[in-house]
Amino acid sequence: MATPTTPDRPDRSVRKHWLFILIILVLIGGIYVLLNYVLPGGSSGSSTGTEPMKIPESNTIRTVGDFGKIPVHQFGVVLQEGKTKTDAEAIAKNANGVITGEISLIGFYQIEIASANEGNYTQLFEKLAGTPGVEFAVPNGLIIPDGFDESKGTCDPLDDPIYKEGSNGRNYEMIGLKNAYAYMKASGLSLNAVKVGVLDTRLYKPCDELGGSSSVSTTDKEDYNDDPEKDENGQITDGGLTHATMVNEVLGANADNGGVTGVGSPLGDKLTVVTTNIYKTDNYEVSTPDPDDPTKVVSNGVTFIHTSLKAMMDQIKSGATVINCSYGPKDYSENHTFETRLYEKFYKKIQEKYPKVVIVGSAGNSNFALNGNNGANKGQKVGNLLTVGSLDVDGRKSSYSNYATGNGEVSISAPADDVILGTDKNGNPITASGTSLAAPQVAGTVALIQSLNPDLTALEIKNILQATADRQIEGKDQTVVVPAQMGSGMLRVDKAVLKVINDLRAKKGLPPLTPEILTLMNQVDLGFSGGPENYSIKAGIKALQGNKTVLVLDITGNDYAISGSNKKTLTEPGEVTWNVSVKAGEKITAKVSRSDTKACSWVVIEPVSISGKWDVTGVITEAKLDPKIYTYPNGQMTIDNFRVGKEVSMGQIDIDQWKKFRYSFSKEGNTIVIGPPSDGDLQSSTNTYYIEQLTNGSFSGYMIYVMRYDDLESTIRYRVTGTRIP
């Protein structure tokens, strides 16, 4: 009998097997998506992963024709679109080489050929360049750092005394940095986090200008160390500051500890700066661009094109949206066409996949023309690249700065002569010059803009900076026009920031803010009167952000008392007053801050003494003359001498001598009263001073002069001011 048939059913163990395979495939796919689409930058597309780039051995570096000094075993190739790593491996094998590095974003592969030497390098290079599937070949070119050629105030870090000495503050004054800070605080806009990547040397940890509320670190912990920078004789130079330390200071020095301030420092904890040390290869003899000024280059190593590209890619993938590159070729007269072409392709690919990433490069310090083929990592006309030149304090091209010609570009310039970087252990100022310090001024400005509006693309930011740059500079003696070869003009941080603020306001339908109103919103007018024990402290504002602000008085010192609350509210521009008592001989610092813009001002109130010599002037405010004076022969002359409103030089007074002659000293409230000796002849003329306001350098009040002559008595009242004689 035939047995009825039923549909075949798979064995359960087989079903489990296929289910297991399916799960594995899903997991692999998920990991692939995570690594290649989510983590690199949140945009879809091909993988942008990088393999470790091999650093060449120093003993393989030779001079090869127009290529200059290069590692002769290493080559780079960029494959045509659509080619894969399999194609690259075949190309390497055909040349008897191996792949030692990769940047898949641009189809770049580093190939090492052991048999290559200075004799056959050019032949092998041309063979690789002509291989089918290769767009162009690139040597691993050498890169070196572009080196360096009071008692009252506001809470702005740029009011620090270090910027008031000599011309220390001139650079930041020229680019409008102080105004930019004021505009940002007064705008009322929220700030967003920004990460800046720096490709440079290591950092010098003992430098006390880094850190604070901003995060400053290195990719590898060992690159943030205690080793000071030294010259060729082993002597510490520039206070031990390395090239990267100086760049980091200009970019984001601690704004809260006194001393120097970085362009991006006001972002506080919204700013993260991470430095990758790309100079880990052992150094060998490298001449400076300017042999007469060894400070123009500070280097503890050398690096190469391939290494810098990988480091930049890693920084971008880790979230950096600004990359500062203060380095360039050793010799701009050498053939860098291949490297320049490689960087240009790399930048364009970055712009496609990471449109918000801005790359900032220093123009270089060789006084050489960038023609679009010799700059390697700078000078290309690309939307996400800002090549920065240097100007002197009058707006002229710095003597050392590279400039643009032909198809090259210097995008913008910044003043970078004698930039103040702090003081050494002996208190001497540390300054440096060079496009290496111009670039971080622009990078810091980009960070400010991105913090205000993180939606801007690199090209939009570049356009803003160039559109707001100053073409004419008011120098010390004359107006200077920035040469066209130095880009769109001089960086103006304040104008760029103001444009971003007003563009954001326009999107919300709000009217634009003017520099004048923003400046007023960021001010607190502060002064005091009285003393030496009871003072009146007055604070005023001329503009509000919003409907109200709270003015807060904070005092540091000992033995003082504030009458009433230390907080006072204003709903319109105006003034508030606090009465403060201070124990005789005590010194206090009074700071008043406003809640709307966080601006503040401070004043030091020191114990003062009336002792010493004073030069006194007065104005007659009242004259009660004895009527009988008109009968005297010189009566009219006396009347003219005591005319109300007349200004009088009252000569010098010596308080210490008066004390010896037993003049009387007393107080009426806050007023110091100095009168004639109590045992003096009351029939003679007398002066009595009433000192109402007293500082270490001046006093003001009034003086009553009683003139007695024979049987006449007249009283003259003067409003007096005294200036201390040193």
C-alpha cells in the first residue's frame, strides 16, 4: 500500500544552523554600518577608515633632484575613482613593493619599495604614476613647523596688565578681539561645544598659560610632558615653550588666571583643543628659513606628508571641526607639485564628506610666492582651506611672510609680529613672530563662529571671514593698504562675530544689533568716593540686554561692611549706590558684575594718607569781603583778586611740616579737617582745609580762608584740588 506523502520539513537542527548564520550576518552588517557610516561623521558613503601610516627611517632620507629631501623607499599613489585596495595591492606587487598605509577617503595608498634608492627613485616614481588606474603619484615630502619670526579695570581678560606693556596688546587690538568678546556676551546667544585639532609638535606641561576651563590635551599622553624646548647648545629657549605650546596659547590660553589670553579662550568649557604630535621622527640638520633669526623655527623633529594626512583624518573622525596646521615644506623652491595636488584632492574630499570642517594653514615664513603648486599643504584655492599670512603692527606684510601669486592663494592675514606669549622665570616677556602664530588667530576665530552657529559650512565661514576683513589699516603714522597678495585683508574677529550674530537674529525676525549697543551692554561704569573709612561705591549701566539686570557687589578684603543688600536690580539704564565702611588701614577690592551679560568691573580701594607734599589749585566759589575794604588804597585790587570764579594757584602744602607746627587734624564724618594750630594767633589770617575725597594721588574738597588785616576780616571759600608731589 502506498504511503501518503507530506511536504518535506527541514530538520530542526538545520533550522537552528541557518538562524545562527543569519544572526552573525546581521551583527557583522551592523558593525560595518557603525564603523563606516555612523562613527566617522554621521553621513553615508564609503568607508573613511585609515590604516597606520608608516613613518620612514631617518637613514632612508636622501636628496633626489627637484623632490628635495625625501625617504627614497616610500611612494604615494592616488587611485582613480572606482579602484579598490585590491587594485592598489596589485600595483604595489608589480613594483616589488608592499602597502604600508592608506587613506581610503581619497583612494590614497603608501607603498614601500625596499629596492628603491636615490638613483632609481625618479624612474620608479614615473612608473607608478603611469600605471593604469593611478590618478597621480606623490613623494613622501618633508614638512617642518612654520616657526616664529593697575588699580582699576574691567573683567575682560584682554585688560590684563601684560597687554598694557609696550605694544603687547597691539596685535589683538588690530583684529578687534576685545570687541568680539563683548559682542558674544551681549548677544544673549547660547554657545555650542567646539573641538579644535592641532597638528604640530608636543606640548610643554609646565606652561601655566594652558588649561583653565577649556580642555587642552594631546592625542598621546606622552606628548604633553615636562621637557623644555632647547636650542642647539642645549640651553632652554623661549621659556621652554615648544612650537605647539605657542600655537595653543594663541588659540586657547587660559583666560581666567591672568597673563595671556587665546583667541578662542572665552568659549571656556565649550572649547576643546587636542594636539597631535606629528614630529616624532628623529631630527637631523634642518636650516631655518631665516638664518639671522633662529626663533623663526622651533622643531624637535620632522614629519612627512603621508603622516600629516593620516593625523588630520584621525582628528576629523574624532570630531574636530577646525584643524590648525602651522607647518609646511622645508624649501618652497623645490618641486612640490605632487604633494600640493595630493592635499588639494584630500581637502576637496573632506569638503564633500565633512562640509563643516575648516582647515587653517600658515602661509610660511620664507618670503616666497605661493603659486598653487609649491605650498604642499597650503596655498590652494579650496573652499574649506584658509591660508593665513602675517602682517606687522602697521598692517604691512611681515618681512618673512609668504604671499600669493599666480594660481596660489593667501586667503587672509593676521598681525603676528612679536606676539606676547607670557614671561619666563625671570619675568622677561616671551614673544615670537611668524605665520605659525597668525594661523591660530584665524583658527580661534573659526571656533568662535562655530560655537555661535554650528550649522555653518566651511565655505560659508571662509566667505564671512574674507568679507569682514579690513583692507585698510590705521597704522601708527599712516593708513596702510593690505597688499592684494596677502588675501582679502586683515582678520577682524569683531566684524565676523557681529555678522554671525546678526545673521542669526535675522532668521528669527529680530533687528540687527550695532557695535555701539553691544559694547554698552557689556560695560559696567564703576567708581567710588569718600574715605578713608566710609565709602560710596557707584555702578552704572547704559544699556540692558532684555528687561532687567541685577548688579552684584562683591568685595575681597578684611574688616569691611556693606550697608544693605549687595544686589540691586535695574529695569532700565541707570545707577545704583552702596555704602561701604572699611576699617582704617585696610585695603579692599570691589567688583560689580551684571547678570544679563556677565560683564563686570573692579576697583581697588587702598588705605590712603594725607601726609606728604601736595600741589594745590583752587577756584573761588564765595567771597564775603569786609565793606570797609573799599576805603583802603589797594581795596579795588583786593576785590579783583577775590572775584568769584577766578582760578588760583595756591602753591604747595607740606602736611608733614604742618604736623610739626601743630596744625589741628580732625574728622567730620568722612571729611578730613586741617586747621590752624589751636594755640596760634587768631588775630592773623588762617586757612582751614576740608578734604572730602582722598586717593593716593589726589584730593578734592574746599578751603576757607579767613583774611584778617588791621580791623578788617573777610572770608573766602575755594573749591580745591590737590595733586601729590612724588
